[in-house]
Amino acid sequence: MQLEDLNKEYDKLQEKYGAKELNSIYNGGCKNNPNICFVFMNPTGKSVAAAKTWKGIKSPWIGTKNIWDLFYAVNLLEGEIYTKIKSIKGSEWTEEFASIVYNDIEKHKYFITNLGKCTQVDARELPNEVFKKYLHLLEKEFEIINPKVIILFGNQVSSIILNEKIAVSQCRKKMFEKEINNKKYKFYSVYYPVGNGRFNIDKSIEDIKWIMKELALDT
């Protein structure tokens, strides 16, 4: 099975749980044994790749600014690309530039995805039951890409994926293991670094740097 085989299922769930005028956002980056798989919540209409007119890659955070502060701070994004991201408007992202960004992500050996692929018009809170509809598909993503470590952003995403009540503030730098289809995966939970969680981005950066050093992923 390939990642692309999951997209039809994501599109069906977009029809049920997402904005009808927007497309699903899937994933992107290094698809073959990445050092890190980063898992966020769900995309919003701020991503220009969700537009029906967009013909390029449908990967997370295209056309946004703030999240790239984190990737640049942990040395996972080239400075020239980061500078351009910060200097242009979201609407000025082209399909070509999106590919350049994700080629750089692939070069840095990480993968970006969301637990939920249902794009909303805004950052409205989704109930656990919606996110749980995506869990088995996300676990298939893990099986396909086989990451060395999986970093989960925020309490809600962490709790659903790990199937236990998680408070990031209580488990910083703590490794969790979960077995999926007879293979154990390593997980860490970190603060959500954008939106309402923007004030925690320094803690997110600190923890990700620590994880990378601890697992020798920063060499």
C-alpha cells in the first residue's frame, strides 16, 4: 500500500466532516523511514492548498507562516526558504514554491501530517469522535513510512493516538511506546505551537531539540 491509496478515504471523510468548498489536506515530506513524523490536529482554510483550484501538492501548512518558525528554529528548514515564507503572503505561495518547501522537508528527513485531514474554514474545535474516524488511517501512514520517532502536538491529538489521557505539561520529554500491527513505535508529546498555543512555541522548540539530541537525530 502507498500513501496515495489512503487519499480516497480522506476525501470521503472530508465530505462528511469538512467544509464542502474545500479539499482535504493529506501529508508530505520524507516518505521512507523519516527521522521524525510530526502529527498536528487538522487543517484549516488558511492553507491555500485546500482550495478547489489548487493543482499542486496537498500537504500541511502551505500558505501559512507561524509553524515555519518552529521548523527553522530546530534546524529543519533552510534559511533562504524560511526567509521567503516570512516575506510573502499566503496567497502568494505558488504550486512550484510549495514543492520547493516540501523537497527541503524531504531532504531534512521528516514527515508532516495531521490526525484529521478534514479541512475546516477556520480553527474551530473538533470533537474527539471526528478525530477517531481518522486514527486507523493515520496508523497506516505510520506503517507505510516507518518513522524513527513520532512527535504529537497537543493534548487532544496525543490522547487519541496513545489511547490514554495525556497532559503535555505532565509528560514533557517522556517517551511512549505503542504497538501497531506487531511493530512498536516511539512517541513524544509536545505543546501545540500555533494558534492559541503560540505562547508555548519556545517549549515545543526546546523539547523537539531535546528529542532530536536524545535519539541522535540532530547529527
